[in-house]
Amino acid sequence: MRVLVAGAGGAVGRQLLPPLVRAGHQVTGTTRFQSRAEEIRDAGAEPVIVDVTELAALREVVTAARPEVVVNELTSLPEALNYRDKEALEPTNRLRREVGPELALMAAEAGARRLVVQSVAFFYAPTGQSLKTEEDPVMEIPADSPLSGGPPALRALEESALGTRGLDGLVLRYGYFYGPGTYFAPDGSSFRRVRRRRFPIVGNGRGIFSFIHVEDAAAATLAAVERGAPGIYNITDDEPAPMNEWLPFYAEAIGAKPPLRVPSWLAQVVAGEEAASLATRLRGASNAKAKRELGWAPRYPSWRQGFREALG
């Protein structure tokens, strides 16, 4: 099939291109950067350099590619997350809120029959059971919060994927990424913070995090390109875990000292209310639907194995 990957130079995109090509698909990948274009070509795909916020230029790319499937992996994340900075996530929110729905329309107009989009599995409402399915509600964030733009942007992206006429839309809600090109990689900001003991366990540390290695995220994305009914799928490993369990393990795996502990009130002062809330109230996500309906299973079923083998 002809597959267009928007955001092919990102953490998932770079892992996705080789298996797409090996599976026999004709792949076009977009990027903003000349250096990434060479990587895309080396992976066996056809690179196209485009600023996707220039919608007329993006439309030309989609039309020329004549895709049967479009994969939206567009993000523009900062080098390090600052939960107090309202502008830090705005470039990514804009891609999801404005470009995502337009890309869905362009895909349908170009004759694509399938659209796979990147969403997240860590915005479920922090109430009720500790493990959330795709049917559970997502959190509401106060309008004055620096993170307030996230849920509406994701909602616009997901609704456009699922509701654009003529497209089978699959929404992949990925867990926290680790592996090459992520915050938890050896050149990532979270890795550096843990090594410097600036990534503490907050309060009781009972917030439950769902992880996924980027190679496993790419494998699930390939599965969604080729099969599966339209809908939402959590793409996470098999072992969602509380912060007070996974963070010390991660520190040990990368050769760092054990993380410090700080009270919730101090974390709110230093990092913001949202960061403290994630550490203490976050809910995990179940991957049962993706395993059952996409015929996918993670190579790293647990972050325990993944942290040691991929990061140690």
C-alpha cells in the first residue's frame, strides 16, 4: 500500500519507517529538516520536506503521495518539559488542534481509506479504578492551568480521525515513550534529571504510569496500518506501575543514585500542580483491546525488561 507518514522524523516515525518498508509498503515521509530527510531516504522511504502548518503546501504533499493510508505522528515537543510554561506544549497542541483535522480532510480528499493518529494514554480522569480502558473519560483541566490546552487539542484530533467521512480512523493512545529519541533516552532530559537526582518521587508516588518502548509503539502502528477496526486503542506495555516503583528501578538501570523524595506541596511550588498531580493521582491504561483486536503484543512487555535491555 501507499503510506504517507506525517512526522516521519520523530521518535515513532523513525522506528516505523523500516518495518513499513520491509512489509512491502510504498512509503512517503514528511519532515521539516533536511538532516532528517536523509534518514528517511536511508530507511527506504521517499522524504518530503514541508512545514505542515503551511496547509496549502501540506495539501500538495498529500495529493502528490496519493496515499491509501495516512499516519499522523506530528508533534513539536520541547527539549525538556516545563509544566509551568503554558507555551511549552502549544506547538504540539496546535498540530493536534488545527493541522490534525485538516490532514484528515486532505487524506479523505486524496482517496485514502485509513488514518492512524498519535494520541496519549495518560490523560484519563484520575478517578475510579487504577487501570483505564478506551471507554473511560479523560481528565478535565482548569482553564488557568498551563496544561489546559492539551485535552481539547487531543479531542479535536481524535474526533477528526474517527469522524471524517470516508476514512477508517484508528486513534493510538501511546503510553510514556522510552527508547531512542525520547525524554528517557541517554540524551534525553528525563535521563539527565534522574542522573542529577532532580527527578524526585512526589508525595506517596502512587500515580500509575503506563510506558511503551518506541519500537513497540512503531510495531503497534504498523499493525494499525494493516488491520484493525476503526476506534481508539491504548498502546502501552503490560505492567502499568506507580512512580514509587518504576522511578527507583529506572535510576538503578541507568546507573544513577536512588531518587529523592519530596512532599506534594513542595512539588506544587517547584514544578506546578499538574506535575504533582500526575505523580500521585495518574491512572494507568489497559492494552487488552490493542492486543486482542490488532494482534499486537509488545516486545518489551514490562518497563522492567525494557529499562534494563534498552537503556542499561
